[in-house]
Amino acid sequence: MSHSHTSNGHNADDSTPLLPSIHHGGTGINIMHEGESGRTGFDAKHFASILWRSSSQVSMLVNVLWPFVPAAIVLHFFTDLRLWTFGAAYIGMIPSANLLGFAGQEFARKMPKVAGILIETAFGGIVEIILFTLLIAKHQERPADTEPGGGNNGDEGNLIPIIQAAILGSILTNLLLCLGLCFFVGGLRQATQKFHSIVSEVGSGLLLVAAFGLLIPSAFYSALKSETVPELFYEHKPRFTDAKLEADILHISRATSIALIVAFFLYLWFCASSQHSLFDAVIEMDEHRDADRGHDLQKPKFTMTEAVIALVVSLVFVTLLLVILVEGIEHVVESGVPDQFLGLIMLPLVEKAAEHLTAVDEAWDGVINVALFHCLGPSIQTALFNGPLVVIVAWMMGKPMDLNFEIFMIALLVLSILVVGNFLRDGESNWLEGALLVIVYVIMAIACWYYPNPDVATSNGLEGSAMGNVTMSVETLQQLQKILKGKLGG
């Protein structure tokens, strides 16, 4: 989009960027002032130095975990130590995701402010999208002749409960843990931090809409699961059977996913609209109040070429480590880690590590609006785009991924949004509010550890209905069908 000022009646504030841009010689790319490196091409020494220093002191310390990346790769290809491989890959994901976040940040700094933040958030979301796609690709439906609960821990190959838990866990980790740490860390440096109402209001509103959309399939299922009848009893008449209910839930989930994705693109349009650049003005004002702004501007930066190379390298490492993690999930569950804890707590923690570090560092520097944007933005993206996208991808793969979440998880999501919305209402934060949000997250993690796997108990499934498992011979079943048909025919 061109930002040139014409002689018409438009105000310059509506048509010009808030920061000057520099034309990157010969490439035709306008580089924003804050992202200008003063160099072109690729320099290995500068590249390694900038990569090591990363975006902040905390991010730099994370780089000491890089040895776990080759360790995980070696363990995966040359040993059978599944749990050790999973552990190494889990830790190695932290510096890899941190590199992806830093490279995205460097790339985003060369773009207009809001577009840059959206690009940075999108690169953070790539980790989640890759994870969900790998999980749904590995998911295997249980054969029809397999008894429920026959596996060691959950249905063998059934990863949908873990995917569903990871979707909600990603949202909850950002809302409770990341936002709580931002409030707490920022409150240690400043007694009270004030943030603009537009960021909190739009974020809270979108999260409530997303929660409503995610809740509908689960509420529909809960309301009607007791009304279903066994299909074999009424073969000659259409009835509301278990299969019919599950098919309806699948259709509702897919339609809801499409609607939520549309809402996400409307949200992006609202954020990027030059005619309503409230986000741009608020975030720009915050950036100029950054306590480390002078130091950040003086730090060496990637060139455009180096930023793209860093993005490609980090994506390769992230994808490889996620493949290793997904292959080791069943071994971790079999070792005693509950499905809900793995999905709601463990996976979101590692996939969101880079975003959390960035947001906490921004809160410490006093740019609370930007930190809030980095907490609410990924939550909104997960709820409105990443989660629904995996339903659409599964649809294309012919796999029955739906949005029928456990009632326990839906309750956690709704209550968390209400708690966070209450803290955002007054437009300011302090360290106590942050500590309380982290405590709520810890309580949730404890409950998830003791929550049984789907093969043991379920709060929103046909297994939890009044019907029990009845074992009978084929001959007895056929005689029962004949008797029932004879009575119904009479």
C-alpha cells in the first residue's frame, strides 16, 4: 500500500506512516526506520552475533539450550530412548521457537507498525499450526471392532482429545500465565501500569465471541446425548441415533470453524485499516515510552536477507522437533502423563515460549499495550483461526475432528475469559493481579493432572451416558433383534 501524500483533502495523519521509512537500495522494499540495519546481503559473523544477542537478556539466556536440539535429533535417529528423546526435543523447542520469534520480530520491524506486529504474531502461530497439522495427520481412528478403553491409556492412535486440549490450552496459557507474568513483572518496576481501552475491549470481545463459537458444539452434544437411541433397535425407522448425533456435531463444528475464520479476517482488517488506525497510534505511543528504546535502536539488526535466512532455519528446526515430539506423545501418555495435562499445559508452554518471553520483556520495559497485544493476539488467533483451521484440515484429510470439547475444558475457558475481562475492565494493572492470574493457572494445571483420560471417564461423550457395555453372543443379538422387530411390527 502506498503511503504517499497527495494534494487532496485527506489529512496527512490518515495516510502517512507514523515512522519514517527508508528505501532499501535497489530492492524496491521500503524498510521502516527501526528495522534498518545499515547493511545489505549476508554476513556470517554479524548474523551469529545478532542471533546470539537475540531480542533481550532473557531471550539471550535461552540460547544456552541450543545443545538440546542436536541431542534430540541424535537420540531420535540413533537410539530407542523415547522418553529421553521427547524430553530433549521438548527443551530444544524453546530456543528454536525463540529464534523463530526473534527472526519474525526482526522481519516485522522492517514493516509498518501494526502490519509488523501481525506478521510477528503470525510467525508465532506457525508453530501451533504445524503442531496441530502433525497431530491430526498422525491421528488414527479406532477400528470398529475395538472395544472402548481397550488401549493402555486412551484409544490407540486417537490424538483428537490431545488436539482439543492443546487448542484450549494455548488460549488459557496466554490469558492466565503470559498475561499474569506481564502484569506481575511490569508491576515490580511500576506500581501501576495503564493500558488503552481499545486493546482490552476488542481483545475481550473477540475472545467471548470465540468462546461462544467453541462452546456451541459442546453444548449441543451435552443437551442431546441422553436422547439418543441404539441404532440396531430401530433399523426400519429413522431415529436420533448416536451416529446421527456425532455426524451433526461434525457438521456444526465445520460450519462454526468457517464462521470463526471469517471473524478472524474481519479482526485483521480492523487492525490493519488505515482509516481506523487506533491500534497503530496506541502501540506507536507505547513504543516511544519504552524504557530500553534507545538501546534497542542502537543494537545491530539483521538485513532483510539475514532475517529471511533465520526464518527458514528456525522453521526447519521447529518442524523437525515437532515431528519428534508428536511421535513421542503416545510413549509419554503411556508413561503416566494424563492426556489433558499434556494438551492443556505441556504442549502450549513449549510452543508459546518465544511469545511469552517477548511479552514479559515488553511489560518490564513499560510498553504494556504492546505486551497486552502479544498476550491477547495469539489467544485470538488460536481461537478464531488456528483451532478452526485444524478442523478444516482434518475435513480435507477425511478425519472426524470436531469442536466437541470436554465440559471441564469449556468451563476453564469461559471462567478464565471472565476473570481476565474483570482485570482488564479498569484499564490498569499491578503485580497483585498478575500473581493472582498465575495462581489461577497453577490451580488449573493441578486439576488437569488429576483429570482422567477419555478412556476412563468423559464429561461430554456417549461413554458417559447411562448406557453400559453389554457383552453378548452374535446369536443372542440376532434373536433379540427378531423379537424387537416382531413386537414393533405388531
